[in-house]
Amino acid sequence: MPRTTRLIALGTVAILAGCSERTSPEPIPDTPEHGPAAVSAGRAQPHAARERLARRFALALADPSFRARVKGELDRSPMPERKLHLQGFLTGTARSALRDLARAGREADAAVETDVRAAPALEFYLPVPAHRRAWRGDDRILVATAHADGEAPVAFTTAGRRVILDPNTPPDTPVLAVVPAEADFDRLSGTGQLKAGPGDAGGGGGGVPSPPPPPGGLYMTYAHFTDQFEGWLKGSPEFEVHMLGQAGTTDSLASYSCAGEHAGGYYRFDQNGLDWSGNVLLISQAQLNLYRSAHPNQNMRIFVVEDDDTSCQIKADVNRFGALIKAVETAYPQLAGGRDSTSSLRRWWKRADALQKLIKAVASFIVTNDELVGNAVESTVVGVSYPGANWVVKGESNRTTGWINLVLR
């Protein structure tokens, strides 16, 4: 073979070999995205800072004593799914965990602290129940994070190798997630126990209040959703029900009340699966009276979201929200809202027009957008009924995403 031909062939083999190697996990170099240079160059963007913290955490887990400490702290956590607040863990107890991360990444403490401050409030835990049961504190573990819910998670081994995980199916290896905080760590008392809030009685899977507060209002007693609307890295879903009404005198919507896991008192319910039953207040009669006084002849929408990071605040793409509302309004013109109604025999929440179509939503760069589950429409309007429910939740493209039961007391 001529010399020139041999050189071309060898070069082709080298290129193909290099491409093949890049398909497998590899250690992350100290690049502007992942190394100390990123901090010194002022590039501590929240998502990049979170990824660097996840890598350092994984490296630190190579140390058996650090793993034992993490395992013990997770096992003792009083939070749902055994969650822990990352910043609190790193900066507590004389900052020893922060120094462990710095030592594992061969960096100065200040570099880790810069990323701790740049990142949003973070939590860490094993979001997959099977992983929580399987992990015994050994080095068979990955540390993963993702910029947005539903993205392919970026994970790191205890050797610092970067792995891209399937966004739909968790791996067999246990995964410790480092993600924006959803848990209400402010509800922890000084003893490490959860503070009881008004209406935090048990039952129904989500804080069923007893007795209901006078003089009543609109309650939800059952909910079923067709999907969890949550990637596996984010653990259990965080469903919220918002009562939307006219914002001032505009053609936009504002949330007048919110029921969910992190809502207070009688508005609190925690749905961790597709089904929930109990007794949760969506809006009180006093709130309804005030709304009607301020907005005569304006009705309300019942809107469900799966909250990603900020409790009882709808963080969503305004165009997606508008498209969803338009699809529902097209299918059920002037009947996609509701209002309280009274007859001589009973009180009920019935179908009504809801004029406003836009939500005053804000999408922040430090959080992911909430998943829009849908707008509730009365079953008689939809023409379909489901056992135990009287309203149907309609999502994007007017597809059915769930059904709920509403009671006006």
C-alpha cells in the first residue's frame, strides 16, 4: 500500500476510534462549564453551579465515611421521600460537608461556596422508592441533576465520570438527585421534626382537615389524574389546584386561592400518585363573596398544575397556557368556568362562562416551568362521567388529563 494511502487509512481509523470513545461516559475535565475556572471567570450560572455541585457530591461519595454520613442523614430525614436541604447540609455542622466536597474536587472551599450561593435552593434524596430500599450506603450510586423536568438527567459516578440517563426510565443503579427544592424545609422545627400546621390531620393521603371551617366554601373530595406529569428524577408529583379569576379590570387571570401539599391549613393536600381522596378546601365562601363583590358577573376557572419548584405560584409559558385555554373554550364555548349556585334544595358548583383567557405567569431562569394539567369542566358539559367525580380536567389539545369531585358547602 502506498505511504499516502496508509496514512489516510490510519487517520480514518483514529477518527472512528475517537468517535467511539465519546459515546461512553468519560471524566469531566476542568472546563469553563465544570472546573474551578468557571467560578473564577464569573460563570457560576445556577444550572452550571448545580451540575458542578452534583459532580463534587459524587466524588465525595467515594469516601466510605462520607457515604455513611449521607446515608444516616437521609434515613433520619423527617421530610417526605427522606429529602434533605443541600445548602443546609453543606454549611451546617461547622461546614464539614462543604470541605469534604472541596477536598474531593481538589478545589478551595471558596469555589464550592460560590456555587452553593449561585445555585437555587436545592434538595437531595433518592427519588425512586426502589432505590431508597436498595441503597445501603455502598459506592454503587450515581448523583444526578437536570436543568428542567423531563430533560435527560446528567449523572456522575463516584469516579467523576459523566453519564446521560434516560429521562423516562431510571437505571438499576441507585440515583441520588440534586434538584431544585420542592419540600417545605421551613416547616422543620428546631428538633428536626415537622411543625404541625392548622388542618394537618392525617387521612386521605393528604392532610384531611376535621371539622371543616365555617362558613364553608368549595371543597374537593376526590381526584384522579391520568399521568404524574413529573419526571422520575423529581420524585412524587406536586399537584396544585388553583382558583383563577379576573386580574383587576384586565382580560387576564390571577390565582385567588391554591390548594396543594405546601398550602396552609385546610387548603393542604398531598397527592403522591394518580388517585387521591379526602377533604380539601379550594376556596372559602368568604373569598368567593369578596371576589364577586370586586368582580360582579365574573366567574372563576379551576385549574390544575403539577408544580415543579415554587409552591402555589403558576410558573408557566404564557403561550402554552393560552393555547390550552383556547382548545378548551373551542370545545366548550362559554362553559369552561364555574360559579357557586344555590336552589331551595341544595348548593353546588355549576358550569359558567369565564371570560379571561391569559394568566399572569412568570417563568424564572432558576426554576423549571410547571406542567399544565388542565382546566376543569363540569361533566355534564363534557358529556362524559367518571365514577366518584363530577368535573373533568381538560389539558392541552383538549385531551382528558383527569377528573375531580367538587362539593359546595
